[in-house]
Amino acid sequence: MPTDDREPKARPDPDALLALAEKDRRGKLTVFLGAAPGVGKTYAMLTRARRLKSEGADIVVGLVETHGRTETAALLDGLDVLPRAKFEHRGGLLEELDLDAALARRPRIIIVDELAHSNPDGSRHPKRYQDIEELIGAGIDVWTALNIQHLESLSDLVAQITGISVRERVPDTVLKKADDVLLVDLPPAELIERLREGKVYLPESAQRAIDRFFRLGNLTALRELALRRTADRVDDQMVDYLRQNAIEGPWATGERLIVCVGPDPLSEKVVRVASRLASGLNAPWVVVSVERADRESRDQESLKRTEQIFRLAEQLGAETRRIIGNDFVEEILKLARREHATQIVIGIRRRNIRGWLRPSLPDALSKRAAGIGLHLVTSEKEESQPAPRMRPRFALASIWRAVAIGCAFALTTTVLGIVIDGFVDLPNISLLFLLGVLGSAISAGYISALVAVLLSALAYNFFFIEPIHTFTIAAPHEVFALVVFLAVALVTGSFASRISDQADVARVRATALQQLYDFSRKLSGTERADDVLWAAVTQLQASLRKSVVLLLPEKGDLTISAAWPPDTELDVSDLAAARWAHEKKEPAGGGTGTLPNSRFQFRPLTSPHGVVGVCGFERKEEVVDVNAERILSAILDQTAIAIDRARLSQASIDQAARLEGERYREALLSSISHDLRTPLATIMGAVTSLRQLGGRMSAESRDDLLQSIEEEGGRLTRFVANLLDMTRIEAGTIAAKRDWIDVSDVIQSAVERARKYFPGRDIGTGVSPNLPLIQGDSVLLGQVLFNLLDNAVKYGGSEPVHIYARRDGDEVLISVTDLGRGIPADDLDRVFEKFYRRAKADGRSPGTGLGLSIARGFVEAMGGRIYAESPAVKKKGTRIVMRFPANGPSVEKKNTL
């Protein structure tokens, strides 16, 4: 057989296609990148804009800074320029981009100059690049300009090259997400010449700029950075194109970086170096901070510093992780193996005396990180880099408290020892001082224990070692005893202090774990979304001790669904931040980069199915405690999942109801289309025959046709009556009478009616004598019996049908039995459901499937119960049994068969 030697067609990368689809829904960002001010970025933007404007493009100028350059200002003629918004700033007025006007105008392309600009207080966003992100999210293409020195990852390198620190910075991710990066280049010599001619700055500022920033070496280095970064962006675009089109090409390498940071000043440089390294390698990177498991950080300054480092890393495009563990090296290597990291980036400082006593973290990593590259980042020159300050374990007040407690324990044990020594001569009185050291360590930590050790040693020497009342030691063994005492006291005090710290940490974490456990139990017992919301706000308020609000989308807008305290209100800025968090799926409000003036910080409630709402809490402190942050994140995650679960549960119930209604509708239509159309066809055929051939037909033939019309008309009447009865049952409008009725009379009437409808069928009866009366409705009971007989005739074949009635204890039992095929055990309960039908021997399901369902409704309305039994007789047949309370007098009747 011929074989197909063609290679399988390569498939595009799904992630690349998803990224491309996401870009299609947003506007496009074009960045005009330059090495320094004055290279002509704004001039190039406006020149291109004028050309597109002449071609009919919808392009407007949102904001352009000409800096007094006449040739640049002349290019604005003929372009649509949006009016600027005015903001008060230090007693004056500043003109800035009117973001709302730009969104309302909604042009195809808008020019917003100076990407790295900082907005004044009162603006919606603190940075202009955030304004541009909102414009892009609205589907508007944006052109902007940026100098290379404003990139966040290059700020320290630029400061090292030029000696000038750049204050306005832009995250590298902004440039990385740009659709087009256009390099506007100018040779350094020509740029300096333009500067001297006054084409960049005013003459009085030009010479100062040449002397400080615009030096030939600085401009050359900045030009190289701009060229390299543009080349990296072009390479990224090429890789994206290859992935989207399934073309084999120069794929990025499989490098992945783990970056270790802490609260020290060197960590900021480590993050920036790692960002440049990851950008050059086209590699993802993870920034990690390791905390000890046996102690809790009590230094808010360190927490603040770590948070700043993490925010910087996220701005530069990194993932951030916090790890808890005692063995820092093992935890870092475990993460590296889990993330398949190829390099670890870590800072290293000059060793001090303490560093020579034990190996540093980089040294330990280099010994154990087999197969993983280690990239060491050193600090700057010693005189320019401030020495890392040790984190104070206690505040100053806590230190004085610890010293006081140590002194108190030492004084107490000394006085107690003098009193005991006055009555009993004890050779081991030093154990009493050891007890005081342990007490001070447990009460106030290691500093208190150290103070107690020193004072106890002095007191023991002064009061209990010969010669007493002096600090002189006469006997050599006493010197040895004192040294041993000092060593034992220091070791035991250290252990006791550490155990006390671990107990405090365990208590804090156990409390947090208990809170999460209690909240999980609350959620497990709630099914409604409202219960979930109130459980969440009360738990969050108890954990954070701040006002908490939960907002859910309703009718296209966010509304407060739960709040604690209940009277918590949100102003306009708060609601704007909440909407931003919901739409952009990122935190907004106080403590973030978006609408920071809001009193609340809002975080999206994200579930696997998307954002289900927003949680806001008051932001009173700049830094949230680490434990509170972890509890907050865990509660928000559980709340989002619980809300999603409640909504899915309600949607599932609604869907089940719709499916059930659909099933009933299909069954009804099937019944109408089959069982009602058949008698109608018979009636129409008989009527047509009588009209066309009636005069030529014999009397017997006409009687047969009229009988068929009568029978089929009765069949239609029963079907319609069943439908009406089922409607009455479901609407709850059946009001059964509570009269005394004679069961035998009702049975006789139903049998006579059935024999009339089914002539020739053998229907037998058996009613016990002295059968008591029952309370009920004789009409409904008669209808039930007729429906059961109708059902038995349909499914009983040619075998006889029997109806019996007898007394069974405190009940009257009525049964209808046929000798047909019977009902499977699994379907005994289902036969009473609406539209459920069993097929006859010919495979056709007769009837509407409402007879037994109506019978159950009527019987239950009269206070009885009904059920099915199968087989009924000799392993075949079906018996439908009804039971009613036997609470009436007996009536003597003769048994009939």
C-alpha cells in the first residue's frame, strides 16, 4: 500500500495564539525610543502623525511637550489637539493629559508624550504609563516617547554611568508589551552640537547639561543600551511570529532564574541585575524571600523594605514568592528544582568577623547547588555603599524592658539566696541563680537572660564565694565553678529564649490556622451566596481589625453586597478604585499604584471562572503585617471559590429545572404528536368515508364507522381530561371532598365505565364483605380507578384484569392487578412520574404517561397512598395498590366476582 511520507504539520504555539488574540482586543502601543533627550522622538512622532492625518486617519494629540522647540511646535499645526486638564500643585496650576476627554473622544490613534512622566496629586493614576494602559485597554492605539535611562532595570546602571540618579522610571514590562518600538537615533557628536545651538535646552541650561549629562562617553553608553534593548525587542517579536505560525526558528533558551533577596539595601541591586540578565537570556525569573520558621519578624521596617523589593521585582516582570523554613539553602534549592531553574542570583558582601565563623549563604549554595549556575552580585565600592544595618530584634522600649526584667530576676534570686544561706549552708546555691536566668529568658528573651547571667555571676561571686563581699576568688575550684556556671547559664538562657520565641511564633500561626479552619467550616455549611459574603466580611474584619466591604457585579455595575461595620460607605474615589480592580483584575486604591488616594484598598476575588467580585479593606498602615497578609489572601481565595460554588450550584438547580421542563415538554409533544394524532386520523377518515360513500354503504358499515368515531372521541376526551387534571394537581387547585364514601359502589361504577370503553375485556372484581366507609371524594376515587383499569388494559395484554378491595388492619386496601409483562424493580417508583411510559409488546408506548401520575395526585389529595408491586401473580403481572385510613362504619355487602 502507498505510504504518506509527509511530515506531520506543525501546530502553532497555543500560548502565542492566545497572546495574539488578547492583543487584538486591545489597542496597540508604539514607543519611540531614544538614548537621550533631544534625539528627535517627539519630532518623529508628529511628522508621522501629519502624514497619516493627510491620508485620512483619525489621529489626535493628547499631550505633547515641545520644550520651547519652534520646529517641533510648528508640526502641531493642522493636528487635532485635546484640551488639557488643570490640576492645582503647590499654589499653581499644572496642565496634564485629560484622560476622561481622551476616552470620550475615542480616536483611532492618540499621541501621549513622555511615557515616564509622574502625574500630580489628584490624578486617577500616579504615573502616565498607567494612563496609557487604560487607553490601550479601551481599544485606542497610543504613540508615546521614552528615553532609555527611564527604564526601571537600567536606573542604577545609568546612575553609575552618568553620576545622575533618574527619579522618573517606567517598569520594563511596559516596553516589553509594546507592539512596536521605533528607535530614534542620533550620533552623540551631532546631539552635543544641537545642544550647543540651543535646539534641545535653553542656552543657560545647555552648557550645564553638557558638563554633567551630555558628555560623549555618557551618550555613547546610553546609545549602546538603547540599541541593545531595541534588538532584544525585535528578537522577542521574531520569536512570537515563529510560534504563532509554527515555524522552526531560533527559539529562546530554556533558562530560568531564581533570585534571592532580603530586606538589605543590596537586594535592590540584585533585582535590577537579575532583570537585565533575564532580559538578555529571554528567561523567566522568580524573586524569593526566605523567612525562618521558628521566629516571626517583628521589624516593620524590614517588612516594608521587603515589600518594596517585591513591588520593584513585579514591575520588572518577575514572579515573587515567600518561603518559610529554617534551612535557607535547602529551601532555595528545593524551589530551584521545582521551578527547573538553571541559575541562582544572589548578593554577596564583604565578610566580617562573624562571616568567617560560619559560611555565608552564597558559599553554602555553591557547595550544594549541583548543576545550577550561581550568579553573585557584589555591592558597590565600600565608601559609596552603606553597610547593611542589622535588623533590631526589639524596639528600644522592649530592650529596656528586657534589661529591667533581667535585673529583677537577678536581684530576686540574690536576695532569696542570701535568706536561704542565712538558715542553711548549701554548697550548690548557684542553681538558684540558674533558675533566675531561665525565668528571665522565658519572660523577656535572650537580652534579658544575658543581663541576668552577668548580674547573677557578679552577685554569686560577691555574696557566696570566699572571700565574700569582694570580687576576688581565692580557691581555684571556685573559679572553675563560676566559669561553668556562666557557660551553663548562657546556653540554657539561649535555649530558653529560642523556645519562648518558637512558642510565640507557633501561637501566632496556630491562631491564624484556627481562623482559617473556622472560616472553612463556616463556608462548608453555607449554600447561598449571601451567607458566604457575610461570613467573609465578619472573618476579615475580625482578622484585620479594619472596615471591610464586599462588592459584587449587579446589572452592569458593582454594588455593596456585604460590609462590616454595616454602615460602611464608599465615596466616589473608592468606587472608582473598586471598578478598576474588578475590570483590570489587579489591586487598586490605597497602597497601590492606581488611585492611591482612596481610603480603601480593593482586591479582586478571582475564581477559576474569572473575577466574581471585589473585596475592599481600610488601608490605615502603609505595610500590612505578613501574617495578616497571608490570612487575607487565603480568606479571599476561599471566598471567591465559595461565591463561585454558590453561583454554580444555583445555576445547576436552574439548569436542572430547565432540563426537567424541557423533558416534560418533549414528552407532552411526543404524546400529542402520536397518541392524539392517531384518534384524530381515525375520526377524520371515518367522517370522510361517511360523507363521500355514506349513501352507498351498508347500515352495518356506517355503524362501525360511527362507533370508531365515538371510541376515538372518547379517547381524545380522556387525554384532554388527563392533561387538565395534571394541570390542576401541579397548580394545587384540587380540593378533595371529605365525604363518607362506599368503596364497593365506586368500584362498581368504575368497572361499568371501563367495560363500556373496553368491550370484550374480562374485568373481574372482588370486594370483601363488611368493608368500612372511607373519607374522600367519590368522583376523584372513581377517576383514579378508571385510570388504573385503563392502564391495566393497555399493558395486560389479553389476560383478565382484576380489582380487589379488603380491610388490612386500620386501612382499606384497593388493588388493580393485570397479568402482563410486569415492571422492572428499578422502575416501580418511576411509573408514577409524569410522562413516563412503558412500551407495549409491539414496542409502542401508549398513552400520555399521565394516568398513574394523576392517580397518585388524587390519592394523596384524599389522604391515601399508592404504590406498585411487580410481579403480582406467578412471577408476572403488575399490581397497583391504594391504601386509605379505615375510619368509617362497616357496610355489609355481598361478595361479587
